[in-house]
Amino acid sequence: MVLEEINIVDTITDYYNRFENEYPIELINSKQFDTPVNFKQAKGCPKHRWFTYKEGFSPIFVADFIQRFSSLKSTVVFDPFGGIGTTVLESSILGYSAFSNDINPLSNYISKIKNTIYDSNDITNLESTLKVFNKINFDRKNNPPVNNTVNSYFDESTLDSILQIQYWIDTLEIPKIKNLFNLALLTNLEKVSTHRKDGNGVKRKKNFNQIKDLSVLKDIISEKINEFLHDINSTKINSLGVVYEQSSFDPYSLPKKADIVITSPPYANCFDYSKVYLVELWFGGFFKEKIDQKNFRESSVVSHVHYKWQARNRDYGHNLVNNEIFKHLSECELWDKKIPQMLVGYFSDMGKVLSELIPNLKSGAIVGIVVGNSVYGGLPIATDILISELAIQLGYEIVGIESYRTLTPSSQQLKIIREKDKKFLRESLIILQWK
């Protein structure tokens, strides 16, 4: 049985190696964190820093990619997984027409706020509202979310402070100002929570500093609003991007066909965004009942195991995944038995994404896709290679694959993956061209 399993692993990794012989992987960067495909660099960039989204890439990376493949201001840029709007915002700052799709209501909300053009009247209104906020005494509060788990991530006094400020924000009549204050609250929830984001969820903080009273949270929010004011005054948006709340594996039609696509879809790493951003989704009002979380998962790319997925898009999947990888992992002892089916669903969805993208591309369009490989049962899942092959089957041409980061798996996987297979543990940029 062991010999048979080793032969299957060899069959799969030999398949990867044959692909790499034809399309060599170019090593750009081997660091784990200081890399342009990581959100870290965005934390110092005006407007991009308004909300920390660890799944995002840096605006510098987006700008470099666009300028690398186009010098024309008429270029149309598109991001099928828009997230919090890094691609749209950076494209708009550079003066390009830009569009994005995403089905995450939280990230779309943040993206739209960041990509809004604020004029002098908006700045004046924001400054005057901030003065009121700093002086006002709150005496009423909202009801807490109807989710005990979410509420348990805050001590009683902090939760009370959040709900009081929320009530006041809801009374604001100017939508732009209301959205900015709401974002300032949402982006600081983790800071005042007893828990922090960790992997596919949250973990209790070891050194939690309880906020003593409402004034502390007010000061934190005021500081964020002042950051917003600074960034609005120092950032010029030269074209207005459009953020669509729609799926990229369902049929859609952009107003203009894209010349350049740069995106980073969810990785096949079992991360569930409805868990990672559970607090923000509930306090932002995007989830009002538990069914909302279920519906969100149903409409997302199959990248985790927290929902019993219905079969879809199977015709767009990869034969290696559907057969050899599925069979091998189904016989392995995994932490969740749904992982093999998740992988089948993931690559089926990604094949459908590439297919639905085609009618929205100009001839010769360049498509950049940042992906992270993974490992299950000691078997590397070379997402960059598998998605590239899906693209080839649909008529795309491979321009190249660039490795930007070395990934470290869990200690359990690190013990069982073969040394010669660790080279597949990377975060990569796939570069395609539509014919």
C-alpha cells in the first residue's frame, strides 16, 4: 500500500516537473513576508491602508504590473476578485479605467469607500463631523449582533462602547461621511477585541489591553478619521473605477473589454473568509442572520470545507485533480475528509472563472493571477501549474510563471512532504495572454 501511494505521488509530481520543463518557473523572490504579493507594503500607502486585508497584494505590485504591460492611458484594467479595491484604486490613481468583481459585501463596501472621489465640501463636512464626534456624549446604543460568538470577542464595556458609537454613526445623514466613520469603526474592531485574526479564524490575544472607557475608542476612531483626511488630501484619483458586487464564475459583461487583468483569487488553503472576517461582517450589518453566512459561502469560490458544496462547474475542472489527486487524498488521513472534494470544486470554479473572463477580454489582453500553492497529506497541490493548464485548454497562452514567495506549510505537513517536493511550495504570479 505504501509503495502504491508513493507511485501515485511520483506520478503527480512528475506531471508537475514535465510542465516546468516546458514552462520554467522564474524565481523573483524567495522571502516569506517582505514580498509584493503580500499586503504588508500596502499598510504604508495612502488610502490603501484604510483597512488591513491580509489576502491582498500591494499597490506597488499592481502599478508595476500595469506599467510593465501597458503605457497607454486608454488601457482598461479589470480585477475578477476585487477584494478591498487595491487594483481599482491604484489603476484609478494612475489614470486607467478600472473595474472589479467580488461577492464579498464587506470588501466591496470598503472598496467603494476607498475609490470614492471626495471634494472640498466632503472634506469640510468630515472635519466638522469629527469635531462633533469628539465632543458629543453618547446616551443611546444599538442592539448587539444576534450572534453570541461575535459578541464574546469583546469585553462588556468595549461592546457597549462600540454599540453607542454605532448608534451615533447611524444618525449621520451624509452618506459619504457616514461611510467613513463606519469604516473607521470596522477597521479598529480587531484592535479593541479580545481576539485577533489567526489563520482561518481568530485566536485569543495573549496580552489584551482592555479599553477603560468610551473615550479610548473615540480617540482610536478620531485618529483613523484624521488618517482618512490626510490621505484624501494627498491622493489624487484621475479616473473613476467601478466596483461590481457579482460573481466571476457566473456570466457577466463589463462596460469595456479589458486590456489587462490583475487579480488574486482565494487560495485552495481551506481559509473561509466568512470566518476570518466574521466580526466585521456582523458589526457592519452584512450578516444579520446565520443564513447570511451560509448564503455567502454558497456564492464563494470553493476554497474551504465549512460548507457541504453542491456539485457545479465540474466540466471546467482539471483531470489530474478530479482523478489522481482526488483518489490519492481520499485514501489519506486528512484533518477533514472533504478536502479532496474541495480541491475538485476549487479548480472547477477557477476553470469557470477563466472561461467567463474570455468574453470580457480584448485580443492580446494580458492576465496576471497571483496564486498560492498548498499541500495536503504530504502531496503538493501546484495551483500555479494546474490553473495554467486550465487556461491553456481554454485557448490562453502562457507568458510565464514567476515565483514571489516561499510558503511554509504546517508543522505536520512539513514532516511528511518529501524534500524534493518542497520546491512546489510557493506563491506565484501566472501571466497569460488571450489570443
